[in-house]
Amino acid sequence: MRLRFPVAVTLAAVLAAGCGGIVDPSQNNIETFTGTIAPGGQSQPGPHGFSASKTGEISVKVTQITPSSSNTFVGVLWTGRDGNGTCAGSSRSIFQQNNFAQVGLPAISNQILAGSYCLTLYDVGSFATTVTYTVTVSHPQ
């Protein structure tokens, strides 16, 4: 009995790895997106689309806002893509939203399933002028 449990656990781990199971976050793809946000507006040139081919973890971090101040908050919205495969419509499912994202801190961190997604950044009322931003998205390839 003592030998069966470790063998069963090892076998299960090997089978899960062979079936394309959960991806280790250290193996994630990191995509970088840039754009602008006008006061009261959202990401321009529009939402950023990306895809995950496997289940794993997603991490979104705003890495730069220019011009910025120490009190700058930006909204971050992670959604699914529309039925037609674009990020243009309003029928997308919302997976996570953060109205208080700040530069250098994780804005979104969660489990992600294989699929196609969109990321939108927006002003939550803290921008006095148009800003440029850089955001990174870490997700399974």
C-alpha cells in the first residue's frame, strides 16, 4: 500500500504533463502593448487582443504611464473576445476588472483557460491630459 500511492501520484503527474496540462507561470509568454488614453477615454488604438493556448495563470502589469504622478490610477479590464473574434463590441464576458491599477503593481492576476481575450485600459477620472502607457500581459502561449 505504501508503494502504490507514490507510484499513482507520479503516474498522474506524468499523464497530466503529457496531455498539455496547466502551464508553469515561469514558462509564460509575455506580451507588451502600448497606446494612449485621453481623459475620460479608453485604450487607443483600441482594446488589445491576445490568446492563451493552455490553462495557466495570467498576470497584467502597467509598466509605464507618461505623464504620471504617484497618485495616478488607471482602469484595467480583462474580457473575452466577441463572437466574431474581435475586441470591438460590447458583448464580451468580463473576467476581471481593476479600477485602481498603478504603475509597477500587479493589476490583474488570475487563472486563465485556453481561449481568446481582450485587454482594455481606461481613465477612472485621474487623467488631466492624454497619457501614453505600456502594459505587459503574462499568459500561457
